[in-house]
Amino acid sequence: MCQAQEEYGGCDQPQRRPRVSCAQKCMKCKEASPVLVIRVGDAFCKACFREYFVHKFRAMLGKNRAIYPGEKVLLALSGGPASSSMLRQVQEGLSREIAKKLRFIPGIIYVDEGAVCGQSLAEREETLLQMETILQASGFPYHLAHLEEVFDLPSSILQRAPHSPAGPENSYKEAVEGFICQQRREEGGSPSLPERRIQEKLAELSMREAPGTEGLAAPGARLLGAVRTEQLVQLFGSVKTLTAKEELLQTLRNHLILHTARAQGYSKVMMGDSCTRLAVKLLTNLSLGRGASLAVDTGFSDDRHGDVVVVRPMREYSAKEIAFYNHLFGVPTVFTPALDTKALEKASIHRVIERFLFGLQAEFPSTVSTVYRTGEKLSTAPGDADPATGAAEPQHCLLCLCALDTNVEDGSALQAILVSEQLSQQRLPAASPAGRGCCPGAEEQRGCCMNTTAPGADARADFLPLLCYGCRLTIKDTTCLESLPLYVRSEAERRKCRAAMKLEIQEFLLEDEAVNPGES
Amino acid sequence: CTSGLRACFPSPKMAAPVSLLVEFGGGAELLFDGIKKHQVTLPCQPEPWDIRNLLKWIKQNLLKERPELFIQGDTVRPGILVLINDADWELMGELDYKLQDQDNVVFISTLHGG
């Protein structure tokens, strides 16, 4: 029996919040008076905090060596504090004159999700105006996308493109040196650098419509826009739970950003997920059954799409640091209500976990960083060949493109879940005599009317095996599969046909090791 | 002061009325009719004004809806940062900080859903 007073050997109480007072000096410069407390009891003055913040961003990029000089990087801006802060860091990093400046070519994408969050057209336009002010002030090429465009995506989005060769680790240094030499040569000789900028601007102008006539404004396009908005609202209306809505929204948003990146030639996408947000995401994904893909979902780089890599440079900043930085140094943000704004506290799994983690963090300030550091230890295993199909590439989920984790082995958790599901849905054969009363003439059908053999259930039964466990739960909460965008349904159809075809010709396929009995 | 007297005469035992700029950000403004900046004057009262009393006052006078999204118990909900004169309230004594005239108090929500 545990006793409250007993201490187990070596087990300490988690560190409670120590009281820091204003009388202390900044822990770094020891001179100025501090303005905020980071982590557990570290007090920083304004200048030291700024230095710390800026340095952390550059160190994050430098440590991971993921972004090569001259690469085109798409910044995903939501208007929220973390992504706005990320934009500011990129601006600061690129504007430095010294040799240590950041060397990639940024673009920005903003996705308008107002239709899903119940905003009126007027509210959405106002938000877009505010965002455009920020986007134009940044000076980088930007792309405004509406979530409705998701219905026009090609199904190639759901196919994993071949991984572009990134080059071994030691070539990063060579790439940087080569880039610097090239820049020095260019600055001395022909003005190709400003020329390149002008070319980019021209290319971007031709792809973007003239200002003021975005997709929703022109008459014919406005009608199409209204139809798409209706479709989007219908899709989200057919999703029963807030949890599934949030997951679906994230999936669709990611597809849209990926499409823009591919179409415009960006090889990297920067997402502004903070440490706090990632800790919440980690625990939420565990609760949602996405444990198998935790490493890609919360790690620094996410290469599930193959050619476009998603990086998260803000992952070491806590939400508090970001909020303080934005307030103290005037980073503009635009607050847009999300799906779960003002929702009840137990409305979705995301909210429950967020409340849990924040509540714990208030008393034990090392909670979030502990969760984050544990997540950091996860790493992606190299893709294994799927033994069942014998193909070189493992199967991937249709929606989230993670490796499928639904191999139903004996004794696995998934098997247990499936068995319980079957038991709770089907009538046992012994019960059918009792069921005879409610379904006359249906005695031959097993389980009579309790067994759903409606066509909708068939389509769903075909669809589910293409998904990982987490996405299955989302789709199970979607009542109307027909309202899913066309690219999802056509890709599902394609995979199903391929699988059926493969099954048909299975016996004619030669195995790698097996010897053809016809040969001598 | 007898009942019926409305005017407030500053006396050694009563705190002078305190004038503050209270700001809301990060989505917290949704609970306050979308207004981010509020210039408020706190009435005089026997006890000096501190953050604890300010929160009660805000709950009664400024908060338009869903008080549980802003206040939990006698402090702010976890996830809402408080800045007093552009400094972390943890350095100022949190709930026990005694408000001065012309102070600037900022509440920033770091929660996802505001």
C-alpha cells in the first residue's frame, strides 16, 4: 500500500513553480531588470530575450541542416501567433547583411477556412484584407488559397512522389560554400540576383489573378465559388463529431498546401507549430490512434509526401515565448475563429487534451517540455518492404499518407478492437430464431435486419481498408462518403481496382526467389 | 461614508480610484464583444486594488459571455498570459500585485480555440 508521506528511492516530486520576483536581475546580462520568465525560473530582460529568440530559430535551422541554400520554401501562415512569429524570423534572418544570413527563397501561403468555421462572406473578406496587408508588407511572393479549392485537386496529391535526392550530410557544407562563392561572383558581375527576383515576381503575377479579382469576385467564378462553398459546408456538416471535423480539416488543409507547393515549385514547407502545440498534438494523436505516425507528425521534418518536405522550425518555442515576443516586438497577427472556438471543454479530444496539458503546466511548468522531449526521441524507421504484397514500397494511408499500421496480427490491439466491434454489431447465429419475428422472410440472411448490408455500408467497407487506423475513425464519423472531394474518391477507386486486379493475376506473377517450374 | 452619499472622498483609509488600460489578445477579445482595448476606471473601495480583485471586477463588468473560458476559480484560466506594464505577472507577484494608477494590464490567450 502506498503511503502519502513515503518517498520512493530516487523519485522526486515534479518541480513546482518557484516564485521569481522582479527584484532579480536578468539571468543573462545580469544588469537589466527582467520582463518575463521562461521555463522554470529563468528571467530575461527584453534585449536578451530578443537575442535568445532570434538565435533559437537560426540554431534550429542550422542544426537540422534541412534547408539548402537557394531552395524555395513555402511558409504556411495561418495568421496565428506562431506562424506570424515564424514569418518575422524569416524576414529578419534574410535581411542580414553578414555572411550568416539565411539563404533560402521564401513564399507564403494563407488558406482561408472561413466557410468551415461558419464565417459569413463579409467576415471572410475582412479577414483576407487584413491578411493581405501583412502578406504584402512582407515583400515575399504569396498565395491566397481558399479551402474550397480542395475540390479541384488532382488525385496525384494522394500519391507519394519519389523522394528527390537530398544529398549526404557532408554535401550541405559544400552546397553552402558553393552558394556563397556564386553569390560573390554574381554581385561583382551580372546582376542576375535582382533579375531573378523580377522573373519570380512576373511568374507569380501571371499565376495569381489581378488584385481585386480573386476567385470569388468575378461573376462566373463567384458562382463556382458559391457551389464549392456549399459542397464544403455539406462535407463538414456530414461529419458527426468535432474531433473528426478537426482531423478532416487538417488533412484537407495539408493537401491544399502540398498542392500549392508542388505547383509552384517549392521543395519545402515551413509550418509554425510551437512546442506547446506539438505537445498537445502528440497526446491527441495517441488518443486518436495515430501513435504509429507520431514521429512524422511531431518531428522536425516530415517527408511522407516524398518530394515536398514539411519542416517545423518553431517546435522549440513555447506558446508563452511566442506570445511575449509578438507583443513586445509588434508582430502583427490576425485572429480567426477556428472550428473549436468557444466550444465546450469536452467537445473534442483536442480540447480535452489541451485543457489537461495547460492545467498541468500551470502548476508544473516543465510539463510541456517533458512531453516534447519525449516526443523528440521518436524517430522514423526507414520504410520497410511490406512482406504481404512483396512490393518494394509499403502501403500508405489514402488520406494522411502515413505507412499503414493496420496489419491485423494475432494478439495486436487492432485485432482486439475489430473482434469487439464484430461481436457488438452482429447477432450470433443462435439468436436468429428469436430474430425471426422481426424480419419475416429474411431468415437466410445472417443476423437479419441487424446486419447493415445497405450499399452505403459496402462503399464504406471498401474504403476503410485503404486508411490507417486514425483516418478510419475520422471516416467512420462521416455519414456521407459521397461528399468527400472527388480526388479522394477517385484515388480510392483506383487503388481498389489495382488491388482487385493484382489479386486476379496473383497466381501468374513470378516471385523473386521462386523458380518458374516451366524452366529447367 | 453614510449610505446615500455617492461622492468618494479620498481618505487615508480608502484607495483612490484607479484608472487602467486593460487589453485582450490572442482570441480572448471574443469574450469581450471583440473589443481589444478597454480604458477602465475602478471605483474606490476600502481594500487596495490588486489583480485578484480586478479579475472579479472584470467578470462582473466586462465579461460578456462564458466566464469559464477566462476565469478559473480566482485566477485566470491556464493558458491565458497576463502582462502588467509589458512584464510577466510572475515577476510582479501574480494575483497579489497592487495596481497603480495608469497601469497597463494585458491578457493574451495562448489557447487554440481562443
